[in-house]
Amino acid sequence: MPDSAAPATPGVSPRRITVLDALRFLSELLAIAALAVWGFVAWAFPWSIVVGIAAPALAILVWALFVSPKAVFAVHPFVRAVVELAVFLAATIALWDLGLAWGGIAFGVAAVVIGLLHNRREL
């Protein structure tokens, strides 16, 4: 009878999801939501639809290409960090532009701290 706790592929152990992984995912979702809200609220009607969809879509595309665990392009960890910071900076600036300066600063600091802890663990 096979052991259900054994890995499916010999020599490869499954990755466990930690609280830090969940926090990082939450910060990604908040960044995308902040960009969407900024796009829909900060622009006039015809452009609000375009920017409200394009800003988070661009952030998702960049994240999927360079930063995600299954990224399309395998890049140096420094490049991954710069791209991750750029997405979080865009969300911070979007919150700042919406008049939520302290919320933007708090989000930016929290996202950077979570990103540093997560990337430090991966090295």
C-alpha cells in the first residue's frame, strides 16, 4: 500500500505554502486592486475604462513574465526584485494620487518588507 505522504515524483518534495507566501500573494492582489481603483476613479469617463483595465493588466503581465514562481523568463534575482519593486511603487503612487498618502506609504512599506523576507528565504 503506497504511503500518501510520499512525494509524487521521486527525489522531488512538494513545496509547502507558508504564511509569508500568503502575505506576499495578498500584497500582489492589493497592488493590482489599487491600480484598478486608481484607473477607474482618477480618470475621466472614456479613459477611466481604458486605464482601469490596462493598468492592472500590465502589472499582472509584468509580474507573470518576470516575478511569479513560474515566470516565463528566468532572470537574475536582482531583476526580479526591481520588477517587483516597480509594481509595488506603481500601486503606492496610485494610492498617493487618490489622496490616500498614508495608506500608500503603509502599503509600500509593508509590501517591501514582505518581499524582502520572502526573497531572503528563497536565496
